[in-house]
Amino acid sequence: MKERIVCVEWNDASFDSGYYDDKDPVRYSQLRTKTVGQVIKSDAKEIILAVDSWGRQGEKVEYRHITTIPKKMIRKIIELKG
């Protein structure tokens, strides 16, 4: 599999444990989020990224620090070149 490193810009849910203040609507809005990682899987439903990957020559690649982002939450995917 060809290695793809991407930056995913997406809208994440937010959480506030305080009392609701209707004068501060931004406090309760979605969070604009950027996640950078190696694509493990991408289909019509979601993209799955790993922050770390490693393996010796000829061995299976291992992944950790996994983020799964639903496609409906994604604003943009930028392919990173190195």
C-alpha cells in the first residue's frame, strides 16, 4: 500500500460543563479541527489515520494513536508531500 500523509480539516463536536449562556453562542459551536496522519483506511463512511507507524524491512507495519473521522464531518483533505 502506498503511504499517504494527509491533513484533514473537520468539524468536531464540542463540550462545555458550565451553565448555558445564550449570549455566548460561539462557546457551544462545533470546533474546527485539523488532524495530520498516515491514512490506514478511507471509504465512503470514514477516514482512519495513524500518527505513528513503524516496522522493520519485510515485517508487518504497526500503527498507533488512531483517529477515526466520519466523512460527513470533513471539510477538506489535503495530501501532504515530502
